[in-house]
Amino acid sequence: MPTDDAAADGDADPGSEDPSDEAVVQTAAEAAENVVFSRLDRSAVDDLDVTVTFEDGILEVDVYLNAPEASGDPDRVADDAALAARGAVDDLFA
């Protein structure tokens, strides 16, 4: 039987097929980080901040990437990482 703590944590109901809010946020953040580090060497990344929120069914993803020594376009990588995060969440609900 679910407790009040489980509901407060955003966990899905036991009978629900939708992933929990926590699972959505974790999946999005991991997908974004995977894109960044698949395209850039860790040593080239000075700072990476992936902020993900999922409230009331609305996903917000913000990727800040500071990689001045990276070969390639860090802004493009950050945009692609945010898109990958959204795609990963879409796959969760598919």
C-alpha cells in the first residue's frame, strides 16, 4: 500500500504505467550528459550544468556547457544534448 511519502516524492501509483517524475528527470539528465561526453573529451569540458525539471507533465531541460578548448561547437553540443534529453523522455512514455 502506498504511503504519503511515496506520493510526495512524485512516485507513480503502483497501477500506473507512467514513469515517476524522478525517473523522467534522471533519464533526461543522463541522456544529455551522454551526448556531451560522447562528442567532447572530458578534459575539454570546464563546466557542465544540466538542469531538468518535470512538473505537471511539463519537461524543461537547460544545458550549460563551458568548453572553450573543445574542438567543435559547444553551443551545438549543448543544444543537441537538450534535444537528446527530451527524446529520451519521449521514449519513456512511448
